[in-house]
Amino acid sequence: DADVTQTPRNRITKTGKRIMLECSQTKGHDRMYWYRQDPGLGLQLIYYSFDVKDINKGEISDGYSVSRQAQAKFSLSLESAIPNQTALYFCATSRGGSTDTQYFGPGTRLTVL
Amino acid sequence: GEDVEQSLFLSVREGDSSVINCTYTDSSSTYLYWYKQEPGAGLQLLTYIFSNMDMKQDQRLTVLLNKKDKHLSLRIADTQTGDSAIYFCAERDDSSNTGKLIFGQGTTLQVKP
């Protein structure tokens, strides 16, 4: 079974709709992240959470919100989706510490029409 | 700000060695990573190197780090068609204590039979 799972894997929606992307992990990691990938670009950090009570904005948080429901769950919401939020979204987890290494989920492909 | 640069495309013949190059700007990064992304899949951690190391070898993979020039490379020996993918270099942003990774744009490796 995959350690980091994301649902849905693909989603097509319309401008103005509210969308929630979910991430679950069985790795027991405290840290969780949401990244966005656009074609031809690397990944950009949207939000990150070091534990259930800790939520922080990344470099491109405008238009997004998150919820850390439990250590194992971290969801990303688009309150009112717009076409330039069409992208591939990745969740990642890490243990923290000096050798902190991030492990990624399979991604959610979101298309906003 | 921090920046990570990679060449966008590399084509090799099966059985040859592949060398993917990366330059980064943040001299305070303690860890640098290589991730592999196959079509339709998430990012798979290939290997990482600590900044006080010059080289790390793991089976067919060799990572070379030139800290003075801020240059990182990934060599894949005996490249196979299954190695065709996008390879991302990333540095850990230790200056901000966010644990975030700063990614390059990715290098598409095409392996011809």
C-alpha cells in the first residue's frame, strides 16, 4: 500500500467552484506539505504544517486554504477555483530533523474550466 | 532569492551513461536531492547528498557535489529505457526553517533503444 495517498487523482471543475484535495499518510510523519507543479516548472510550496496545530503559508498561498485534521491528514481547499489554478498538486510528508527527507504522493491533476 | 537551474532535456542511447546537471544558489543548503518523476506519477526520491560530501554512489547512481561552484550532478550508469523520466534537483531551504524544498525545472531524460 502507498505510504502517501491523494484523492481525487483527477478532477475537472468550473470557475468559482469550491474544491477540496485530500492527502493521507501512513508514514507517521509530523510534517506535511502541499506543492503545485506547472508544466515546465519545478514545484512551488503552497502550505506546510509541522504538526496538527501548526499551519504555515508557503510562497504561493493566495487562493488556497488548508486544514490539518489529524497527524495523518492534510487537505487543500480552493475556495473559488480559477483557471490559472489548473495544475498538478502534490502532497508530501517528512519526519523532520537533520536528515529531513520529503516523500511525495502520486499527485492530483486539477483542471479548472 | 534561492534558485535552482537545470537543463531541460537530455537524450542518450540505451547502455550509455547519462549525466544530469544542476546549479543552485543557496550556499547554506545542507542537503540536496534528486527526484524522479515518471509519466502520470508522483516524485520518487532517488538519492540525496549531505553538503559536506563530494560524492555519493548508490548502485547505478552517482551524485557529485562541487560546493565551491554550487554544482550538483547525477550520473546514471548503463542507462535503461526504464530510466526515461523527468529528473528534479532540489535543495533544502535551511535559511528559512520551513523545511521546504526548492526545485529546479526538471530535466527530461529520453533513452533511445
